[in-house]
Amino acid sequence: MPRLLTPQQLRDGTREALHDFQDRKFRAYAGSMLRRSRYYLALFERHGVRAEDIEGIDCWQRLGLPLVRKDAFRDDGDAFELGTAAGEPDAAVASYRQFVEQIGALPAVVPIRSWQRLHVEQGVPAVFRDKPAETAAQIFQAVFGISGVFLSGGSSGVPVAVKHTRLDRQLFEIATRRLHAAMVDHLHALEETVVSATLYPQAPHMGFWMTTWGFEAIAHTHIGLSGAGILPTERMAELALQYGVNVYAGIPSYFRNRFVPALVEQAQAGRFPMPRRIAITLGGEPVTPACRTEVRTLLLNAGAQDVRITGGYGASESRFHLWYECVEGSGYHSAAPDLVACRIVRVEEDGHWTFLPDGEEGLLVQFPLDGAGTVLAGFLLGDSAVMTHERCPHCGVQGPRLLRVGRVADLAAQRAIMGTVEFKIRGATVNLEDLREQLLRDAGVAEVQLLIRHRDPSDSASPDELVVRCAPADADVRSEEMLQRVARLTKRVSELTPLVELVTLDDLLGRGLKFSWLVDQRRREP
């Protein structure tokens, strides 16, 4: 069978054909590669399952295998790395060769898009193609040797490393080129010169690198900017106009509150014009209607004629499984259903779970079909979603599409599902349980309440604020000293600068039967 789907299959494949492809590929992957993970080797032994018994994704439920929660990954992330199970490198290479024998090697060239002025494809090194001449040691290094790391839950106390190999890098580039090609199809159709820039922070997080790798392939020119404070925002805006950047990616709050106002100010200064057509894809936090409206209005008033703002969805743990809107409100298309399969499940209070059909809301769970490095199969991403495989009325693609997706908001449900409590604040995933525990342990406080709110309570698109309300354990401690101690510790743990409020323990606990240590006051838009 082919290892990857063709562009035509990705566009027109039916749900049944896709699931058949995914089941056959997952059968080969589980029977050869997944056993190279310490975690899954132990899981299979604990439940009396042989890897070769897994004949498809549905077998995960039929064989009684549990879904994997985030706390299991956080507690021992290295156990999920392929190549860590007992056995010499030769055994790992034999597993990879078994996988290739069943589903095929990567092709020499992976087609992505072909436009009038630009042809995009992915060339694949010989070591990943059929019958490579390299030795077993060279194949092991290319397939299983760790070559890069992203951080999961990047601001959550002790971030967990999501590792990738040279093989994974190839798969990353295939997925991100597909995604970003879809983002600029309309510009290439009009034979516009595409000049791109990513404004995600340059950090060991997925957003910056995915957009950089994708833009470098699908744009005529890519400008190496970054929203990490390396250059003042005003200077980046000036450079963007100077080079005619018309395609951007970044975090919504940064775009709306800092970059776009600076871009408009520079355009109004008259040195460089605003491009006629602009495409923006935003991710890392929810893209609200208010954010889209304000960004679009500002750019149109400054001289742009056509502004398209779409959202992207992904997670470090999903690696190359990226999702994108083709137009605003389309739902999120899967860019790589041949590399990672996603399903919707219902999880009961006792841990039992079932797959759900299209159209029903449940929890998003993933099953990798390819790659090495950190592999998380049967993994709960912590997001609630509704999926469909109907043909998109906007772009015509028939494939997996998330009609709705978002973090599980109820704290008890989130803890039961993920084993922890995580929130997105200013685009960063923050483990608030870890933050609270460290404040209680190290900050000299008797109790802590964490409050998340918008800087402007009436505007759901205004920047997030983290407020730390704490009751000092020592009534004699100086207020200024306590404020600085709590602020420093919060900044070190979460990378966020908080507002700190000192209150009495009675005021913090109130008179209710239950104390709410976490309060999220942010407005939710439909």
C-alpha cells in the first residue's frame, strides 16, 4: 500500500476509504514500531495484548486498552520515545524495515501544489526511500536518533519534551507545506507575489517552526521576523511593509493589540504602502470574531483591499497533525490524515470509553500512523470537538474537519480526562495546578487563588491577565516583599508577569462551602 495519500486522495477520499487506509497503516505501525516504546510495551503486557493483535484503530477499544492522559506523559515523557524499549539498535532498525515492508517507503518526491509561478514538492533523502544503501547504524540514527525537541505545555512549570527525529522532520515538512499551501491558494491563483513572515515567538514551541518551514516552501520570499521581542514591534512592522509582506502567521492577541496597530501606523506614515491583499492565519489561542473584525477593519482602513483571516489548530503532542480553516468559519481541515488519525470519543466517569460517530461532540483522541521520536497513541488531547467528513462547501475538500474544537472548560472534567488542569493564557499553555502548588510551597502563602480575565472585561479579544490573589502565611511579612516574591516565582514558573493582590485568608476563602482556587472570567463568544 502507499505510505502517503496523493493530493487527489486527500481532496476527494471518502470517510470509508480514509478509515480503511488509516486502519491498515495503524495495524502495520502498531505491530512493528509502537513496541519500540517502553510505555506501550508495558501497556500491552499489562493488558495481555500483543502488538500484532491490533488490526485497526477500533481494536484499541475492543482489546480493552485505556486512553492515555496527559499526566502519564508528563510523569515520564521519555517512556513514549520510540527506540527506548529493550533491544539493540539493530532490533529497532528491523522494526522499521518491517513497517516499510508492509506500507512502503517514502517516495523520492512528495507532490504538494503546482501553481502558475511556483511548484511545491517535498524531496525525501535516500535513507527514507526504498532499499537505502545506508548501514543499520545510519538508518537507526536517521529514523530513531533525536534531532530536535518541542516543549509541550510550554509554560507549565516543568515542560515536557516532545522529541523528533530526522524522519519526523520530513513528515513535519510534508504536513506544514500542505497547510500553508492551502492558506495561499487564492493569492497564487491571482498570480500575486507571496511574501511571508511568521510572528510566533522564536522558541522551542511548534508555532514558530511549523510556519517557518511551511512559508519557506510556499512563498516566493520569506522574511525572518519573530514576535519574541528580538526587534521592537514598530521596527518589524516597518520591515514587513518595506518588503511587501502579505502573508502572516502568529498569535491573535499579539496581532490585534501590538503588531497590526504598529503596521497601520507605519503605513500611515507614508514610507511604504499597505499590500492590497493580505492573508493571516492565527493560532495558539482562540480566534474570536471580535479579533477578526478589528484586525480586518484596521487593515482595510489603512489601504488593504482584501484581508483573509483564518485559524489554525495543533498541539505539540500531535506533532505533524495540523489543522486549518480554508476560509473563516469553515471548520478545521486535517492537513495530514495519512500521518495521524483522530477520533472523537466519550469517556465515562469510571474510565470506560467509546468511539462516537460524526456530528456528536466528544473528546479528541489521536493515533499516530508514522514517524518515530515521541509517539502518543490513544492519547487524549484535552480538547472537546465535533468532527465531520462531509465535503467542505467552501473549498470542496472531503476529509476530516473539526466543526468545533476547544479546551474542556470544566475543571473536574479536565482533571479526570487529562490528569491535570491547563489553560491557554496569551497563547501559552499554563499548568495552573503546578503554579499553585509551587506558590503554596515556596512563596510563604497560606492560600492562593488564580484569576484569569481580560484586560478590558467588555472585550473578549483584549489581552489576558493573570491575577494571583494570595493570603500571606505570616501576618508580619512586609507587603512589598511578598508582592515581589509571588511575582518573581509566578514569572519563573509560567513565563507570565502577573498582577498580585494580597488579601486576608477570610476574604479569600469567603463564606461558601467550597473554595474556588481557579476563576476564569474571560468572556466566551459563540
